Amino acid sequence: MDNSTIFIVLLPALISGLASAIIASQKGRDGFGWFFVGVLFMPIAIPFALVASPIRSNIESLKACNFCKELINQKAVKCPHCQSELKNYSEKSAKPKKDRGEIGTAQTSARDKVLTKAEELGFEVNAPEGSSRIVFKKNGKKHEFLILKRAQDFLERQ
């Protein structure tokens, strides 16, 4: 194989990889991975990149909830994870982050009420501080919750 043969094979593969990477990255997909797909599967990579659906969830449109630190939509009024009211969310996010001791008492008291009720019902409670994860254990059964409202609903059925 001489240099011209390598050039004739390698150049289209690199162009295919570059084109696939550009098309895929414009759709929010991993351009680096699509470059290698384009090089390895030269004849079909570009059509696949063209028909690949764009990734709709944009990480830039998400913010961390001030209470549970889960990712939520910027325009959310209520956190879907911890059910906290976020009326002035944009004002809160502009302020420096609060210390754990300064978190809203309404949210903390709701969590405390759930944990107290679970202990009253005889559950062994594991709820690490700073985490939205709550685990109830009783009679060898383990019940895990990431959303406070679901833990409340579970306890109401007991």
C-alpha cells in the first residue's frame, strides 16, 4: 500500500467522522463518540446522524432546588421531589447558598414530621442529613423514598 491509497481511504473516513460529529453535536449528542462512529461506519454514519433525534432536556434549563438540591426546571414553582414552594426561585438562586442550618423551617419540619410519624409506627428510620433519600425498615421489609410526598403517602396508608 502506498501513501496515495492510504490517503484515498483515510480522508473520506475522517471527513465522515467530522461531519457525523458536527451533525450530532448540533442535536445535543456526544460529538466525540459520533466522530468514531463516522470513521468506523463511513457509508452509513452521516445518515444515522441526520435521523438521530435531538436531545430535548437541556442541562442549562435546569437548576438545583434550594431545599433538596435535586435538578428541577428553572421555571418551576414547586419542587417535584420535595414539594417545596419556590415562588421567588430566581431571587433565591441569585443569593449565596445558605448553610444547612438556615434551610426553610417549613421544609425541615415537614421532613421531621414524616420521620417522627414513621418512628411512632415502629419503623426503623434511615434518613441521612443533606440527602432526600429516606429508608423505612420494619419486619425485614425495606421501603425507600426519594420524594418526601411519597414517604408521607406511604405512612398514611399504614
